[in-house]
Amino acid sequence: MFQIVKGKEAVEKIQSGAHVCIAGNLNLLEPETILYEMEQSFLQTGRPADLTVMFPVFLGSASGRGVDYLSHEGMVKRVIGGSYAAMLPNRRLNQLILDNRVEAYNLPMGTFYNLLRSTGAGQPGMFTGVGLHTFADPRHQGGRLNAVTRENLAQVQELDGEEWLYYPRLKVDVAVIRGTSVDEKGNISLENEPTSQGIFATALAARQNGGIVIAQVRRKIRSGSAHPRVVMVPGRLVDYVVLDERDEAVVSSHPQSVLGGVRQPVEKRASFPLTHRKVILRRMLMELQKGSLVNLGFGIPADLPAVAVEEGVLEDLTFSIEHGPVGGVPGWTGTFGVAMNPDLVLDSNQVFDLYTAGMLDAACLGMGEADQHGNVNNHKFNQMIAGAGGFNDIVYRTPRILFAGTFTASGLKTSVAEGRLVIEQEGRIKKITPAVEEITLNADEAQKHGQQILYITERAVFALSGQGILLTEVAPGIDYQKDVIGLLDFPVQVSENLKEMDPRIFREEPMGISLRSKQPVH
């Protein structure tokens, strides 16, 4: 039978040396009270210590919150994360990793969720093709993020003549989850949450291991009050429940159009400013086909729906985010991971099943760095740890992949004037290099599987060819010898049919495009 306790009391149940798995995503389903009390307990008593902390998605979108509460040397000895916080104010954990003061791994997010599901179902582990020949492969980095991390979490095994990554089941002593309500039977419901973030799989994995489940909720309700479809975790899995004791209602408040209660009109806003970011988004949008199911990644691609609304083609596309929403307008409310007016919201396990089954038509992803061979590194570069997130699962069987990124970074200044792109100041970091630091996308493997890949920047477009990247387009106003080839530290192929990017991209008014009907990719 579950108990309702104070956050401090719940944290006393977590033993030093425990394996703790935390569900959530940034401020979505963030168990703020529990994480805060874990830090307070460690600072005051030195316990719990030597934890192995696991999270499929980084938690904490405000400075010092989320898993950064746990970022104290001695409190955590090992971290296993699907994503990290390179671009966010929460960087204490990343610094511990970079300073070699904690063991750290990065697992592809979908692999992580499915491993939790397999663990909870009592399976010995799971096989997956996601991550083969990339950083996740033990023949590369094996997901290890620093020098003190030596053990491999996965093994390469052959089944029926094919290679697979095999991950043994996870050890989970404590599951920390978040919901909206707990009823009198301990059932956890999500009526005021826009996503579910694998909380059932996380809870079940802990109970399968003989561990405990600590759930934070906003309120207590009568049994039967919540619609059964929003009840996600049965009470028999729940040990301790903590009522919100801090500011969660303010930090994680969501409009009804995100929760599915109403459908809000999608009205055009003030035009997205014509910057190099919009140039990239417009060029990316022109590659999409009517009727496509399209994944949107974090970073530049997250603003693609806003450009689709400007161009009047939103209804021609179905956007999907790995955190759950399918359809609607992702990012319209300013929060990545949710969508206004979604057609449906799946659990993250289901979303990744959809992706690895090959149901996506296209993926629009950010580009940390790329190289002359076409490899892409999105998880660790330039002393930043972002983590792969869902990247590897998204690209696994997706036929068309569009990468978005500026040609240089850290200081790049541009303008668009009279239909031409002007480079006012180059960035200090070259994003297309002779060789990436680590491989998140393996271009050779993509070629073998017939995937079509474009690398779209503000001044040039490259395509993946059998010999690496091929320059196919340049922006009007750009001297491709000086502004593109002259800045690369390797000889690049140039298409015999090198052309100028569509001039409509560089005009203030809408482009007036019409998306092509979807064609099969061979």
C-alpha cells in the first residue's frame, strides 16, 4: 500500500549506492521537490551518496534545477543519460563529466526507453540495430563520455548473420516519476501533463528489480475521478507519493490546447524575422513533401512549424516529436517537446517504435558538426555535451534526413539585403570539418541503406554522395570560392550543376511555395 509522505521523508528511502532512474523532460513531468530534497539531504547529511543516476531525457530547464541538484562530487558516481544540457543554463553535471569526476554514458534515447520496458517486462535485455557503427557502438566509444568511464554497457552480437547491439537489463533500485494526481488506490494520472515520458516503464523496471517507486503529484483525488485513459501508473507499482511542495504549478503549467482539452485556432503571428536562421528553415521546408510525417529535432528545426504557418502549408505536413505529440503545431507555445492541437500523444516508447519501424518520411535535425565524409556529430563536440537524445533512433530507418546548421558558429553575423545574403562576420568555429570528433550519424552506413541526406546552411547546401559531401547550391550574394570552399580545410566536391538557392528564400514576403506530393524513396 502506498504512503503519502513529505519530500524529505521520501528521500530518506533512497540508500547510498542505489541505482536511481528519473523520468521527465526539462520541465515536463519534472519531479522538482524530490530532486531538491535529494540535494538538501546530501548537503546536510552526506546521504544518499555514490548513486548511479539514470535519465532518458535531461531534466531541469531553469538554472540549477533538475538533475543539476544531484551534481555534487561524491553524491553521484555514475550517470547514464539520453541527453544532456550543453545548450542550457544547467551545466554543473556536464562540468563534472568533463572534469572526469564522475563516470558518464550517453545512450540513444529510444534505446534507453526500450531497455527500461524490457527490464520491466522481465526480459534479460534487448537487441537493437540503433547506434551500430556510431558512438554508441563499443567498437567506437560505447557511449562513454570521458576517460574515467571504461566499462561497456552494450555488446556487439550476431544473430541470423546480422550484427546487433545487445544491452543487458538495467538495475533500477529507485524510480522517481511525476504525475498530476494520485487517487485513493495510489493510481497516478496525467490529466494536466502534455506527455507521459515513459513513467510506466520506469516504475515497472524498479518494481521488477525489487526496488521502490516514488511519485510526485500535484494533488490527491477520489478514486474514479480521473478518466481511466489518463491513468498511467497503477497504484500497485507505487510506494511513496509526494505532493508538490515548491513552485511546480508555475513552472509546468500548460494550456488546454497542448493538453488536448480544446483546439486553438492557429493564427499567423508577426513574421519570423528574415535572418540566416529563417533562410535555413525556408530551404528545409522546400524539401518536404505533402502528406509527410516529419520529425523535428531540437535547435533550428524546432521553428519549422512557424515558417510552415507563414507559408500556408502547415496542413500539408504532420510533425512529430519523439516526446509524444503527433500532428498539431510543435513549439507554438514556446516549449519544445509539446505541440498545440496534437492529433494524438503517444508514450515515448511508442513514438520510438514508430520511428524504428521506418514510418517517418523525413527528419529535420540540427547539425552540431559534419565532416567531409558526411558524418554528423550531435552529441559531444567543442567541450560541450548535448547527448544524442533521440537522434540515432530517428535516423535509423528514415529515408530522407535534412540537417540544419550555420556554416560557422560562435560569432557569425549575417544580413539579408536586396535578395542577397551578406556575411558581416564569420564565426570562430567551423562546423564542417575534415573529421568529426565522434560519430552520431555514420555516413557510410546511411549510404548502404540508401538514405538521402542534405546538409543545409545559410550560404550553401551539400548532399551526401558516394564520395562524401557534394556542394550543390550557394546563396545569392555568396562567392562560393571565397565564402565556402576557401573556408573548408579539405577539398570538397562541387556539383557540375551547381546552382543558386531559390531567390524567394531571401525576400521578406512569403515564398508562395506549394509542396510536392509525396514520392517513394528508392
